[in-house]
Amino acid sequence: MDKPKLKLAVYWGAACGGCCVSVLDVHEKLFDVVAAADLVFWPIALDIKYADVEAMPDGNIDLTLFNGAVRNSENEHMAHVLRKKSKILVAYGSCAHMGGIPGLANFSSKEEIFRRAYFDSESTLNPEKVTPQTKWDVKEGKLTLPVFYNDVRTLDQVVDVDYYLPGCPPQTERLVDVFMAIVTGAELPPKGSVVGARDKTQCDECNRKKSENKLIKKFYRPWEIYDDGETCFLEQGVICMGPATRSGCGVRCIEGNAPCRGCYGPSPEAKDPGAKMMSAIGTMIDAKDPEEIIEIIDHIEDPAGTFYRFSLPGSILRRSLIKKD
Ligand code: SF4
Ligand code: SF4
């Protein structure tokens, strides 16, 4: 008798859709996937309703790839539903893993975001100051919208997560590896592991030339210098998140002559990417006078947004508590 097919689900919370596209990128491997699994839920591709998932027996889904952060009450509800219905729940991609780009909203409050989006933006005309309401009565009945939370959260800040597959988006080849390991019943890593990535840093795998004790007098945006294509970005004064970032992507940005932005999250020894980058940069500044040091650091554009670009909600910092008013 044929082995029963696995049941596979894909869901997106606060996400851009790139993770779902990376799942589609399996190309010819799709034949292996559909031979081994049935997709039972995937809002971007299949018309299966939330109620259908809620009606499934607990543990009915073998593997759920949850991409996106938890930003509103709908994301939170589906995180709880899919946790209950899934044997293995994977935080898929940077947003589910560490908060990702949507997590940068934790530098602002909900009120600041709504004010900017609905009142102050250059393209907004809203003299009656209308904002989205979570409940609205119309003659046909009641309309509802999800509640927008003040904080963006990672998936594991809401429910128990079995594995993390990092990246913005994760490399499709790594997803296929993980999927085939589950299909073939290979021994899975311990619960809580980061899969499809390695424990070293990007710098450990980067082929750019590094010198001992290179010091920096000025930092630059990537477009402000002519990259020689072979020297470490940091040594050229361009911020590269390599020292703080987990390897496993194949140093794909650096191979494309762009500095790493940290989408694989912090390496196991870095823990907090901002703290690790501040320490790495602190050892490279060519000055002893405090005023000169501040002047050099001032050339780093948006340090918080750069160091925590993919990881603010999952970092030690988690959010900004400073009101901008
Ligand atoms: S800082 Fe960036 S460019 Fe330099 S060695 Fe590390 S990964 Fe490579
Ligand atoms: S080089 Fe850095 S930013 Fe680029 S894919 Fe790899 S981890 Fe992500």
C-alpha cells in the first residue's frame, strides 16, 4: 500500500509575500513535493477558509510553514489555530523568526503609525480624520477588521515553535531539504533548532580580503564609494552585518557585491545583532578623542534601523519606548 501523503499548510501573517513566492520557487522539485504531500491550506494560492482549518482535528496537518510576523488579532488567532492543528510548526522566514522588516514598526507606536498613514502622509486627504474601525454596522450586518496591535511579535512570542527556517526569503533549496527530511523520516534536529542555516557567521564564509586591525576614519553609504569588489565592506567603511549574522545563505548578497543586511538573524554567539555590531564597529574606529569618535559614528545612517533591520522584535531590545512627540 502507498505511503499516505503528508498534509502541508502555508500561512502568512504580517509579511510581504516573498516567502510564499520562495515556496513556489521549488520549480521541478514541485513534482517531488506533490508526490509526497497534499496542500491543505495556503491562503495565497487555495480557497480554503479559516473555518475549514478550525474544523480539522488537532494535529491533522503534518507540517505548517508560518511566514510573517504577528501584527494583528487575525495573525494571532491563526497562529494559535495552526499550532493546534500542526504536528510540526516552522517559523518560516525572517518575519516569523525575528520580526523581519514589519518589526521595524516597533520603533514607533500604533498611534504614530496611524497618524502617519491616515492623517499626515503627503498623499493623504482625510479632513474628517477617518480611521479604520474594528466593528462597523451596515444594513446587511456587522463588518469587522482585525485589531492592529501596538507591538509586532515573532511567532515564538505567541505560540510554541518547532523549528526556524531563516532568511528574507529563505533559500528554496533549504526548504526542499527540510521538507524531504520530514518526508523520508530522517532524524530531525532537536526542537527549537534553526534549520537550513549554519552556526557560523557570514564573515566566516565570506571570501572578501580581510586584514588584521584595519581602522576606519569614516563610514559611507554603499553608493558613496567605489567598491573594489574584493575588500571586506567594513574595511572600506561600508556597514555590513556579516559579523553579527548567521551563515547559510551562501553569502548571497556579498557575492552580488552588496553588504549583508542580516536577514538570517544573529549567529548563535551574537545573540543581539545590534550589540554585536556596536562591539565590532567599536574595535574599528580610528580615533581616541570622544568628540572625534562621535563624529565618525554620526556617519552611520540610521544605526538602529540598520543593525535591527530584520530582528528588532526578537532582539533583547524588542521595541523603542521613546515617544516621538
Ligand atoms: S563584514 Fe561583510 S564583507 Fe566583511 S568579511 Fe564580513 S561578511 Fe565579508
Ligand atoms: S548575505 Fe545577509 S542579507 Fe544577504 S541573504 Fe545572506 S544573510 Fe540575508
